[in-house]
Amino acid sequence: MAGRGRRVVVIGAGPGGLAAAMLARAAGAEVTVLERAPRVGGRTAAIEQDGFTFDTGPTFFLYPEIPREIFAACGFDFDAMVPMTRLDPMYRLRFEDGRTFDATPDVARLKAEVARIDPEDARNVEAYLADNRAKFEAFRPVLQKPFLGLGAFADVAMAKALPHLRPWATVDADLKRWFRNPDTRLAFSFQSKYLGMSPFKCPSLFTILAHIEYGHGVWHPMGGCNAIPRAMAECLARMGVEVRLSEPVEAMTFDGRRATGVRTAKGSYGADAVVVNADFAHAMRSLVPDALRRRWTDAKIDSKSYSCSTFMLYLGVEGTFPEMAHHTIHLSRDYERNIREIEAGQAPFEPSIYVQNGSVTDPSLAPPGHSALYVLVPVGNLATGTDWRAIAAPYREAVLDRLKVLTGHDLRPLIRTERMVAPPDWRDMGIHHGATFNLAHNLGQMLHLRPRNRFEDLDGVYLTGGGTHPGSGLPTIFESARIATKLLAKDLGLDAGRVPESAMAEAAE
Ligand SMILES: Cc1cc2nc3c(=O)[nH]c(=O)nc-3n(C[C@H](O)[C@H](O)[C@H](O)COP(=O)(O)OP(=O)(O)OC[C@H]3O[C@@H](n4cnc5c(N)ncnc54)[C@H](O)[C@@H]3O)c2cc1C
């Protein structure tokens, strides 16, 4: 067999690392995954506590097509291993004055929802959806899969198409073409949340993310998004790949600029290729000597801008809340001020809050008569110095007070179990500046300007995960695994044909 005996070490068992391990194994490599934590999944792992299950991070699952293809390439059936429900409404937005907007793929109902914000805007819903679909279709000649468009901007032919796609405009500015009411625009720019960015800064090309939701659905894997990495670990076990938990990589080893393997407290692992899934900025700074890096030096990494962080409360509460949607985003009255505070590194005074009440869809998340509530507050990252050790406890109180106002429920007496995660906790998990969504997704840090999947500074090193191309979010992370592994398989003489084609591979090389 081609490439027989080639060894690949994967650093990190997050979604990207697990997908890369599956594909590298399918292509014929001998693969070892080393994971610092005692469980797989990284930011997509489960928190299991007192009979409740919470997703640590992702709760919105979009575009299952990519993991479906990855599983199939390895001989597994994604849908059988990860049963899912398509949500309708996909999510509810709730404005501070109590008005709500249910995002639904049903166009007639969607128009009615928009009409409740502004009847004038409702007239443009179909035109907006059609434009978004067309924008998406514009990529079809280049892309094999609709979601995979972003990397194609580096392609010369696509560069010519850029003027039509208005990449320099922000999401909010782009939406002004259709919607005059700022609240309608907010309702259709929520997707920049996936990138941890503000719609007032996020490049307009990301309006196509709305098409992923409206056209392809928002899904809930039963048991939570953590069911995905768990299923991947099961695949790896069946494929004979060892996932070594609680074994952090302490350093990568090199011969010149060529990676030769990694070192842990338990020993050394030689490798023909190393796949880095750990947070890019943190991994480079801690595992690779600065002097070996030409482009992504410590100074360069420090000069980059990073996404927001999040303050989390995972609450196991007594009672059920059938009136609370599966996903509700409570939008702050002064959304723009909220964003300015986040960008200044602060914990917003009157924050927007996202609440997942997954138990309405999935009773397995909590004991009978109870609910697993996931509360996410976007806050500033740690690049500027908020003293979270001092403010975390009072901030919890402020968030619970605010939830009482926003939801009408005083949750405190109902809490049976609880976990709090503040930005320093994310940092302690090895996430640079606690920036939960990695490098920000502004135009200066995207496409070829993002760290590349065949890492440009070192030989034999490949990147997968939210910090590399094409970006944060599960579909793009799985795509990064596919791109990285395709390149790796070609470079090592493995059976690259086993790795499904990626539309973005060319852009990434
Ligand atoms: C709060 C939150 C909400 C999110 N919501 C969504 C959402 O709704 N939808 C969506 O699509 N995406 C969402 N995301 C973004 C993204 O999908 C997840 O963060 C995802 O888990 C990132 O995957 P990854 O492959 O980049 O690696 P990670 O999940 O970061 O995993 C990296 C792994 O590397 C390990 N590691 C680090 N250093 C070492 C070392 N030295 N040695 C060995 N192992 C190491 C870590 O322990 C970790 O397991 C969210 C993220 C967060 C934090």
C-alpha cells in the first residue's frame, strides 16, 4: 500500500483533530492522537454533572453534510451514530422590550415574523433570501459543497467575482440593501455570533451564513453537540487509532524546520507529520521555539486581533420551561454599546445573553422534571486586563438578575447544580487570551492571511481547528481537517483519494 508505515501524530482531540485522525487513518497512516484533557471533544466536550449534560461550547450545529462525508469516507454512517433533530424555529431572538422574532425556514412564517418588526421590511424577505442563495450559487463553479465558499476568494477567478460580493462592506451595511429597520438587520445578522464577531465589523460575505441556516437547517444532535466528537472517538477506536487522553504534548521536536515528532511527559513520539489541533496561537507559543517561525512569530501572534470571550453558566435547574425556545438570544437594548464594551475587553453592563433550553427538545439532558440551561454571555477577551478573578462572582449575580428580568424566572432557588466558566478558565484550557472563537475573522485575518492548513513556517506540520483556514465553527473546522489531511496525504504518499475532495484545498495550499 502507498505510504505504508507513515506515522502521523495529532495534537488535540477537538473536532478538528478527531476528524483529521479519522481521515489520515483512512488514507493509510498510522495515527496517534494525544489529548491533554481526560476526555475528547475540546471546546465541544460534554460537561456531565449530577445527572445533567451540557455542551461546553457549540450548541448550534449547522451543515451536517461535511461530517457526513468524513464519516462515509471512513466507512461509518454519521446519521446512525449521531441522531439529530432539525429545529423549527431555529432560534428565537428577544429584544429587550419583549418583542420576539422566531427564525424559521418557513418563508410565509418568516415574513410574518419580520412584519411584526417592520411591515415594510417584510416585503423584501423573499428578495433577500433569493439574493443570498444567488450569492451562494456564485461559488458553485468553484465549490463542491455550498458551505465551503470562503477559501475560494483566494482563487483568481473568484477574485474577479469579489466586487459582486461586496467583501469590504460589513454584514450590517450589506443588509441595509434589504432592510431599513435596524432590528430586522439584527435579526438577520445574528450569524456573526458563530464567529464571535459584531455584525458592524464582520465582513459582508458572511451574510451567506444565513443561507446555511435557512437553506440547510439548524440541527440538534441528541445528547448535544458533544455527541459528535464522542462518535468520532468511537470511529477511531474501531479504526485502530489510539487516542491517548490526559497526555499533553510538551514540545514538538524538529530537525531544522522539519517536524520529527512530539514529546510528552510519558515519552517521545516520532512522526512523519504532525497535525496541530490545539489552539493555534497558544500551541505555537508553547510548543514551537519562536526562532523556528518565520511568519507566525510570537510578536506577530501578539499583534493579531482575537475574538470575544464568553462568560458561561451551566445551570441544572428544577422545573421545565416549555415556553422557552430551544435557543433564545436576548438582545441588549443598546446592542452597539454592548459590542463596544466587548471590544474594549470589558464585561458588558447590560449584556446580550444567549440561553439554550435544550431540554425542550432533548429530555436526555436533564433528569425528569428538570432542565439543563446553558447561559452564554459574550464578553471581552483577556488581551486587555479585566480582573475576572475579582468580578466573576458578582458578574454571576448580575447575569442571574438580568435573566430574571429577561425571562421572568428567578432561577436561583431552582438551581440544583451549576458550573461557571469565565475568560480565565478558557485561558487555562490553553486558549490564547481566552478568545473562545480564535483569531478574529476580519478580512486581514482570513483566507491566505490566516495560518495555513499546510503550515507555512514549518515542514511536516498541518493545522486543523478554528484558528486556521477557513475559520471557527464546526462546519469550517471539519473542512479544515479535510483540507489539512488531503495535503498531508499527498505529501506523505498516502492514499489521498480516500480523503473527500475539498473545494478549498487549492486556496489553502
Ligand atoms: C462557548 C462556545 C460556543 C460555541 N458555539 C458554537 C456553535 O454554536 N456552533 C459552532 O459550530 N461552533 C461553536 N463554537 C466554536 C467551535 O466549534 C468550537 O470551539 C470547537 O470545539 C473548536 O474545535 P477545534 O477543533 O478548533 O478545537 P478545540 O475544541 O479547541 O480542541 C482542541 C483540543 O486540543 C487539546 N490540546 C490543547 N493543547 C494540547 C497539548 N499541548 N497537547 C495535547 N492536547 C492539547 C485541547 O485540550 C482540546 O481538546 C463555540 C465555541 C465556544 C467556546
